[in-house]
Amino acid sequence: MDMIMPVVVATLGAGTPLIFAALGELVAEKSGVLNLGVEGMMLVGAIVAFITMLGTGQLWLGVAAAGVAGALMALLFAFATLTLQANQVAAGLALAIFGAGVSAFIGKGYVGVTLQNAANGGISLPIDIPLLGPLLHSLHPLVYASWLLFAGVTWFLTRSRAGLVLRAVGESPASAHAVGYPVIRIRYFATLFGGAMAGVGGAYLSLVYAPLWLEGMVAGRGWIALALVVFATWRPARVMLGAYLFGGITIVQYFAQSAGIAFATQFMSMLPYLATIVVLVVISRDVAMIRRNAPVSLGKPFHPSV
Amino acid sequence: MQLRLEPRALQSRAMRYASPVIAAALTLVMGFILFAALGKNPLAAFHAFFIAPINSINGVAELFLKASPLVLIAIGLAVGFRSNIWNIGAEGQLTVGAIAAGWVALNPAFADSPLLLAGMIVAGAVGGMAWAAVPAFLRTRFNANEILVSLMLTYVAQLLVNYLVFGPWRDPQGFNTPQSPLFADAALFPILIENTRLNASVLLTLVAVAVGWVFLNKSFLGYKTRVVGLSSAAARYAGFSEKRTVWIGMLAGGAAAGLAGVGEVAGPLGQLFPTISPGYGFTAIIVAFVGRLDPVGIVFAGLLMSLLYLGGDSAQISMGLPAAAASLFQGALLFFLLGADVLVNYRVRVIRAGPVARRSFSA
Amino acid sequence: MRIVNRRDFLKSASSLGIAAIGARAVDAFAQDVLNVGVVHQFPIGEVGWETQHALGYKAMEAAFPGKVKVTVVADVQQAQDSERVFRELASQGNKLIFGTTFSHMAPMLKVARTAPNTYFDCCASVTTLKNMGAFEARNYEASYIAGVIAGRMTRSNILGWVGAFPIPQTVWRMNGFMIGARSVNPKAVCNVIWINTWNDPAKEKDAVGALISQGADVLAGSPNTPVQGVAAEERGAWSIANCSDFSKFVPKKQLTGDIFDWRSAYVDSARDALAGKWKAQDRFRGLGEGGFCAMVPYNAAIPAEVVADARQREKDIVSGKLKVFAGPLKDRDGKQHVAAGASLSDKEIRSINWLVAGINGPFPKS
């Protein structure tokens, strides 16, 4: 039974980059913007954070830099789609590819370099709680930050005025515009936020999880994050669940291998992707539920009539 | 003074052709700045990137060899993209097509058949279509987003070929390295130009260009799929089936990608490896867009993209430019194109605010 | 282009009589400046597989100052592209071209057949041609020594191995490791996890976590990044470096490592080419002078008599007294592969696809 704790800790860690990227994308999508470039933004965030950390030794500076970098990449996308009215799907794909190229380019001199003080600053509690104590101690502050993010995003979307406006923009931009809200500007902020969070997710990978830089090290997690938003039907709590589920499948697969469960490892590696498909199908078949929860204007360009 | 975007009543024809050129020009400018910033002579770098690779017959053959799968897949994808069917999993469909062709090639029962290569081609197309059928089915039946399903299946396909070459299809004469046995000569595409690698699979691409052009521009079915893409409400009103469009869009992309897979394994590779394609399925997406989803444009875009690949290697060899420069260009090209495309649908107006009459310039 | 000109020169020169040409022909092959091409599959980092090759050809440049010019092309990931790059390098006058990984073997064979006047040398290739040689490291010798250390330093008797792909190079290293460990600690076992990727450090870390949680206290493996060592050190476990020395990143808990040393591969090949005496060879060397692998300096925490034993075994391997794959050797299913008194042949080693007893975990059956 003392196998459970390490699996839980590892799962929480594996889910964290997904949570950052997915929650960020969720906010963007709630405002009606579909940004497929998450993978590219995460990669750029990862390398920028890495370089910053290498230079300054400050974890939070690295994370902040990653956020800025992710937001800048998202700005490219936002400008193309919100101002220039380009097709959101194509622009998102372009961002994913461009981000991969940019990150490889600036990361050239850092391939294989590894950080030593992968700050594992877990929280130590003054009192000794039996199960939670050691668990909380082994979690990285960024994992806690992801929980705070979840709380913040939930509060923002459901309780705050600004969140209501954002959701209105996503549901019916024409009406929001008629009432006087600056639709495009709101979407810009939402998209930049999404980019910043994707950057932070990438930073977690390169600063805490790995901690080194390798080209393409995000390894598809950006796409998984996109899938998570859909199968969470755009609700933050389900994003958390989905992220941990996905992370958990990957982790459990390794524990199974190590325990000697011998089956072709490639099929076990397929499990997370197949599971994503299955859950997507299960969620999507309820068209009514999707229609209820998906922002109506998702992916459609909005052109304020003059 | 203000710049305002005004929607045009009609798409500007001139801009439709001009915007890829503008995008290419902007990419070149970016390249110029980049090379200079890296301390390399920009003109020499341009020569290395764009002229040197095609300076010989071999170079031109390589250009076409690399452009062929890109164009082939892009045409298939364009059929889907025009109807808003986003097949992002072409890479996986290529892999499965290669696996299917490999199964035919390695199967002793077919070894002596004169139809071996033809069988491989058919198998490849069927394999790719089968893999694309999954997201098509899940979309039409369960409304699952085809972008995500097709993408997830890409990872699954790559793990599948990995399993096969490490396991049941590993070459028994190969010292247990992960590769399939070499395909027999009868299972390889014949070389078209001696001393080059340009093989007959490029003919498949030419056929696809022709078929694609006819389908998209002349056939009623193609017209229907385009309407679905432009306005699903109008399409429904006219009785055009959206479900059928999904199937056509996905299967066209799957077949094309599968054929490209055959082209790789029965062409330059000659056997199955743990990875089959250097990302053709993804690059083809860029090619499709830069080619404005039109077969003729796609041919040019494919050649350009192929040149960027070749140029990347050539620039490394002769100038020590970093390897990542090529993918940087590819992504930038698409971005610039998306930006330049705005001029197709919108007009830029310069408005001078003021009490007196406004003078406006439109582009 | 230079190669063509030389051929023409030889053709016309040979018509004047052999004896007079003899000396000149040899000169014609001897190079003033040897142009060398090297292709890497992945970008060159600070440590890792590509780095060890870079160290190799840098040593080559240093050994023949001014006489060797190296053109490096990195990040050519697919076989279709490496074939084109090899051909381009050959056509641009590079006389000696190196491939740095087993996936270069197939494309290089194709190019070598069409460029008979260029010398090719491919790391980890199992086939050679008249103008294509191969070089491979018997790093099972080094991993055997690492296993000996691991076997002595483990407290839990559980070792952990993170595998990328089950290729023969990895399998023989694992087997060497296990044989070494069991030679000093018959109770040792090794759990293996395959992550099926070379490029996902997060998965490496997850695998390390799983192995340690299931009791491993010495980690070894094959993805060529320091992540394993760093992750192991975080959890207080020992690690064995592989491919390069990771102690810069794993300052405390790296026991040792079995690393590649390709310097003599490059230097010897260049020397032969410069002297006009290049011949295709299949070099399969291990520890020792002029060999292709080496041990990383031992951690100070290892007790002196363990280090002394390891050093002695190293000497015995180099002298031939100790053979890692000496019989009797059974695989983990009990099938005997080597009889008592015999030892695995090179061919059997290079195509090895079975695991020795003591290694637990999945393994593909072909």
C-alpha cells in the first residue's frame, strides 16, 4: 500500500503542466477563441524559462519569463486572428509549428544541459499529519500554484463580473458588442492569458519535471491539453480531473512495467491517447451537453460592424 | 489617422494570388534579418538556402522527391479543409498506409505476383483511409472533434509501427536492429531519372493533382463540399449532407496520406523503420494553406516547402547555419500568409479624422 | 569537382606506365587537407550521444592540425534525409564521411555503393562494404564494471533500468550490467521500464520515480540525458551515467558511468585516410587503450576495496582474462545460450535479443 503515495505524487506532477495549459486555453475558449497553438507556446515557455533559470538561478523569475514568452506567442496569434481576421484553426496550427521552430532555434546551445537545483521546495508543516504530511512535502510549489489557478479561474468565471462579461463575449459577441463591451479587446486578454499559462506549463516541464531542455520535450502535451478542455466540457473542475486522469494513466503504466506486468510496452504507451479518444467520444455524444457548454462563438471570427 | 479594415464585397482576385507572394517576400525579409543577426552573409545564406540545392539534376530530382508527398497529402487535406473538416492526423494515416504497404511487400504469399507494387499502392490507400475513417466515424456518429481524434491516432500509429519493427516484423537478418527486412526490388517504385532518387511515386502525385483539380473545381460533389464549408446552414437547406462531407473530407486526406506512406517505404526508404516520415503530415497542412487549398497553388507551395527543407541542410553544410532555421521559416511563412490573407477579404482604409472631408486611400 | 578530377588524373597518368606512376598514385590518394563530413541525427548538446561523437572528431582535428577540415550537419532525423545529406557531402568533395548512429547504416550503404572513391565509416553499423567501415563499442564491458559497483553498493538488492528502445546495443549493456552485478551479489535483480522515446525527459523522470518507489536504489539506463541521475539523486538513490559523464549535474550520487570514447575511431580513420592507406574495417572495441568506451571516475563514496576490485576487473577484461559473456549463460527463461567454457561470439553479441536472469520487466518477443 505504500505504492499509492508515490503514484499519487507522480500523478499530481504529471498532471500539472496539463492543468496550466488547459485552464489557460479554457479561458481563451470561453471568450470564443480557439487557439490550437498550445504546443508551440508551451515549448517556447519551456526554453525561455530554462534559459532564465540557468542565468539567474531564480525559479519564479523563470516561470514569469515563460509566462511573458507564452503571452507574446499568443499575441502573434491574437493579432492574426482577432485583428487580421485570419482563420483561427490555421493560425493556431501555424503557431504550433512556428513555436516548435522558435524553441528549437533559441534552445540550440542548451540541449542536454540539466539544472541541478531543481528546486523541490515542498511545504513542511509544523505538525505531523500522517498521510498528507509527507505528500505535501513532496509537492512542488508550482503544483500548489496550479490549484490556486484552478480556484482563481473558477471564481473568475462564475463569480466575477469580468468573468461574466468574458463568457457573454464567448456566447454572443454581437450582443456583447451591442451593449458596448470591447469584444476584441476582451478576447485579446483572454488569449494572452491562455498563452501565459501555456508558457508556465512548459516552464514546469523544463524547470521542475525534467529539468533540462531537449528539442520537442513537450512531446504532445499541448495537444492533450486541448483535448482536455473539450472533454471537460469547458468546466475547470473537470479539467483538473481529466489532467490527473491522463497523468495517472502514464504513471501507472510505468509502475505496471516495473512490477513485471509484461506486455508490449508500445501498447501500454498508447493507452493515454486511446483513453483521450474514448473520453472525448463519451463526452461529445451528448450533443446537447456540448451545445450547452461550448461557447457558441468558439472559433468564429468576430467582426464588429462599423 | 487610423487604419481600418473594411470587408470587401467580393474577395479580391488579385490579392488571392498576391498574398502568397507577399508572404514569401516577408519570410525572405525575416530571413535576411535573421542571417545578418547570426553574423552570416545574408546573400550567401540565401544562395545556400534557395539556389545551391537545385543547382544540379540530382538537386532538382531531390526537390521533386521531397515535394511529392507534401503535395499529395496537401491535396487530400485540401478537400477536407475546404469543407471545414480539419484532418490533423495525416502523419498517422501516412504511417498506417506505410504499414499496410509493408504488410503486402513482406508477405511471402504475394512475393511473386506481378501485381505486387499495385497491391501495395492499393493497400496503402486503404490503410490510410481506414485510419482516417476512425475520426470520421466518431465525428459523424458521436460528434467528437476530428482534430483531436485524428491527432491522438497519430501517436497511436507511430507506436504501432514501432511495435512492428521491434517485434513481429523485425528483420531476422538484421542483427536484431529495429527495421523490417528490405523490400524486394519488385516492391519498390522504379527510378525515373538515372542516378537520382526520383521514383515513380511522383506519378501518383501528378494523378492526385489532376483528380483533385477536377474534383474541387469541376465536380458537383466538390461543389457541395465547398458549400458545406462556407455555410453549413445553406448546405443543409440545399440538402447537402454534412455527414457525407465529413466522410469525403477525411477519407480523401487519409487516402492521400496513405499513398504518400507507400511512396516513402517503397521509395527512398525501401523498408519499414520505427519512424517513417519526417513530419510530412504536418508540413502538408502548411502546404495546403499556402497553396490556398487549390491543387495548382499546392504544387507551387509544395515545391517551395521542399526547397526550404533542402536549403536547411545545404545551409548547414556550407555555412554552418543552425538546423532549426528551416522549421522557423516554414512556420513564419504560414503566419505571414495568414496575415497577408487579410487583404483578400478586407480592404485597408486610411482614414484621416477631421471636420473637413475625409480622404481615404484604399489598397 | 575534386573527386572527378582525381579520377581523370589517374586514368591519364596510368597510361604512361605503372612504375613511374606508382609513387605519384600513392601521392594522389594522400591528402593535403582531408575534408571530413559528419552527420548527427539530433542536435549536439552539452552531454549525450551526439556530444561524445563531437568529442571524437574534435580530437581528430586536434591530432592533425590544419590537415583535417570537418563539416558537421546536425539534426537530420530521418533516413530519407540523411541519405541525401551523405550524398551531398560526398559530392562536395568530402573524402571521409562518418555516420553516428545505427539508423545511418541503411542510407549510408546506399550512398557508399554509388560513391566508390569516398570512404565511409558508420557507428553501430552491422554491415560493411569495400569503402564503408563500421565502429561499435563493446560497452557491455564498461556496463559490466558498472554492474559490479552497483551490485556492491545496493542495499535493497534491486537495481533499476530505464530503457528507451530495446535495441541490441541496449540489451547487451543491460546484460553486461546484470552479469556484473550478480558476479558480486547473486541476490541482485534489475527492474526495467521501457519509455519508448529518446526525447521525453519527463517520462524518464516518471520511470525513475516508479522504479525507485518499487525499491530500486541504483539507477541505470539508456536515454542519454542526465535526467535519470538528477531524479535519482533527488530521491537519494545512486545512479550510473551512460554515454557521457553526468557528474556535473549529478554531483553526489553518481557512482560511475559507462561512457563512449570515440576518439580513436575518428583519429585512426583520419590517419589512414591521410596516409592513403584507408581500408574498411569493422572495429568492435571495448575498454582499454584505443578502445571505444571508458569508465567515469568512481565516486569518492565507494569503498576502496570495491574500487580496487573494479579496477582489477577492468585490467582483466582488457587483457582478455575476463570475458563478460562467458558461459554457462542462461537467459531469464532458463534457456542456455552459452555452454560452460565457451563465450558469446561477436555475431551473437551484436544481434542479442534475450535478457539474462535477474532482469524483470517487459521485453518484445520477435
